[in-house]
Amino acid sequence: AQSVSQHNHHVILSEAASLELGCNYSYGGTVNLFWYVQYPGQHLQLLLKYFSGDPLVKGIKGFEAEFIKSKFSFNLRKPSVQWSDTAEYFCAVNQGGRRALTFGSGTRLQVQP
Amino acid sequence: EAQVTQNPRYLITVTGKKLTVTCSQNMNHEYMSWYRQDPGLGLRQIYYSMNVEVTDKGDVPEGYKVSRKEKRNFPLILESPSPNQTSLYFCASSPGQNYNSPLHFGNGTRLTVT
């Protein structure tokens, strides 16, 4: 079965620091990759997605992620975080052509002003 | 406004008392799904539905039932709730038959079973 690992459970950064959150998945075939964000008290929202093509994808609010197939990774990055980026971030993966979406356990990001 | 609506937002109940959490979407989406979110475990899929009258088990279906009689509605039923079903529940939907489409989530239902 597909599994998704987010090794950073809780990250604390100061404003303007750079961010990288790790995401690794287990399936070796065609995958679709997503990052979702959950702001405090809100539902999940799509941050960015990768289906094919350029492995560096850009999302909303200055976030980007890079798909490295050889490493089974899809790490999320942002050059300079803001206090408003405080949220929980979930990586999600589905095998190409299948409906089941597997989520990682999430990374709680706390940005200190 | 395109949205997924869940009700209620908060629910406290006792063990064994049947309950239903409703989910409705106004985007004519074929695909709908229920997830539960627990600390340290992320989101785990309970059930999903590819279209009307088509439902299937996700990763953690035990203790739950669903139905999809209409395209817009996908209620989650707990026939005999137990304390281990205390969780935050999210309904989600997406268009189309393949999973290139991202999910649209509801605002969540926080369930406490005592």
C-alpha cells in the first residue's frame, strides 16, 4: 500500500527564514502529488500540485515544490516565511489513475514574528 | 459560491447513539469522500464515492456507513458510535473520474463520543 512520510512533525521558524518541508512516498509508478495547507480552525486548501512536466511547481502564496522521482520526494519550499504561514501542511499522493489519495501525517509550522 | 457544506460543526454524543453527519456540495462533482483527522495520523480516508449509488471503502471504514442516493449529498452514518470515533471529520469532493482534480474540503465536523 502507498505510504507518505512527513518527517518534520513540528517546525518553528522566525519570520523571513527559509522553509523546506520534507515529503517522501513509497509508490514507484506514476503518481500525482499535492500539498494542502490547513490554517488554524479552517479546512484544508490546495497549495500546489504536480501531475507531469516541469518537476518544479509553483503554488499560491510564494510556495513551490520539487518532484525528485529518483528520491521519491516532493519537498515543499518557501524562501521567506511570514507569520501568516503558520498552519499545518499535508503532503498527499495518489497513484496515477486511482482515486485513493494518501495523506502524510502533517507538519505543523509555527512562524514567530 | 462553490462549496462543500458539512453539518453539524460540533457534535457531542454518547456511546451507541446513532448519528449522521451530512455533507452536501453544489459543484456537481462526481467524486465525494470522507476523511477523519487525528493528531499525528494526518487524514485517513473512511469511504469514498465515485458517483451516485457507487461507494467504496477507504482505509478506515470500520464503524461507519455511507450512502450516495443523490449526486450532491454524501452522509456519513455512525450506527453505534464508540469513543475511538472521537475525531475531526472532513467531507471532500472533486470533479471528474481521475485524480488529477484536487479536493474541495468542507469545514469539518468535530465529533466527541463519551
